[in-house]
Amino acid sequence: MQKFRIRFFLFLNAVIVISSCNQYRHMQKIQSDESCIQKFKPVFTQVMYRTSADVIGKHLSGLLVFKFMADSSTRVVFSNEMGFSLFDFGFGPGNEFMVYQILPQFDKKSVIKTLRKDFELILFRNMDYPQYFTLKDSSLLYHAFPQTQGINYYITDTNCRQLVKMQRASNKKPVMEAYEIGDIQGNSPDSIQIRHLNFSLNISLKKITQIASQ
């Protein structure tokens, strides 16, 4: 009997710990509204950002350019002040992703995968509306888009007037958060902050100017 009580106590504690770690468990699932989140999708036609990044223990600064290409892909190019490309990614139709160039010390599958997922969140990619659902807490709506691994959340106020933040998350808690500042609707944000919660990878973007179309 004593052994049973001990085992039951340990099991009960494990259930409590697991439940308490799920930051989305308390939220209520509500009717989704596609038009709410779509209006916040930024337009990165051709825009340049002054950029500061801390990636795997290295501090980098330079310029990051988003450019919409003639083939309907979007290029994301990060260069240092001397014009040397640190990485050059392409995001094509569907789930297409290309690495055109990357600095050798960052040419690691885990780093490329993380950066890819970060920019896919910012670019509002992989938004499968048949799987889209919305969670509500006391003051926010969590617009959820399940991914192959984890979930992307676009978090708005309950009246859908403001995009508060974005999250990449496991099934239980966020692993990365991103913030966009400025009039996003129909525009590119004035600044973007990307912050990882489980390891050191942070990126800060401040818009310099729109690039004239060529």
C-alpha cells in the first residue's frame, strides 16, 4: 500500500508539471476569422533594413534586404558593411526554399533550418487555412497555423486591430518570438525584433528605405 501511494504521488506530480508547462492549455478555442490575420501580412516588395544579429555566439551587423523577384520568389539577403553576403536565401512558391550563399561558419543544418523558420514566420508563409484555428485568452487572440513541427502563432488583440507579436512554438510553449513595429497593413514594418527563448539567436531590423523598383 505504501509503495502504491508513493507511485500515485509521483504520477500526480508528473501530471501537474506537464500540465503547468503547457502555456496554451488554459485558452479557449473560438471561431476563426481568416480576414483578421490576412490584413497584417506585410509587403516586402523591395526594402532594406539596418541589421544587428547575434548568431551562435557571433555578433554581426550590416544590411538585410527583402526583395520580391520576377519569378514570384522572395530573396532575403544579409550583407556586412563591406557588401560581403553573409547569407542569401530564396523563398519560392509553395514550400520552396533555396540557399544561394551562406558564410561557412553558419553553414549548419540547424542554423539554416532555424533562420528559414524565422523568416517564414515573418513572411507569413506556410499558412494552411484548412488547419487554421484560433485560441482566446483574456485579452489576446492566438491565430494558430500548425507546421510539420510545432505551430506558428500570430497574436492579435481581441478586436483584431493590432498584431501584438508572432510566435514559433512547440505544442506546449513558445520557442521564438517576433515583434513588428509600424503601420504593417499593406506596408513593410518599420522595425522587426526576433528573439529566441531557448538559445542565443537574436536579430534586430530597422528599416532604412524602400528600394526603388528597377
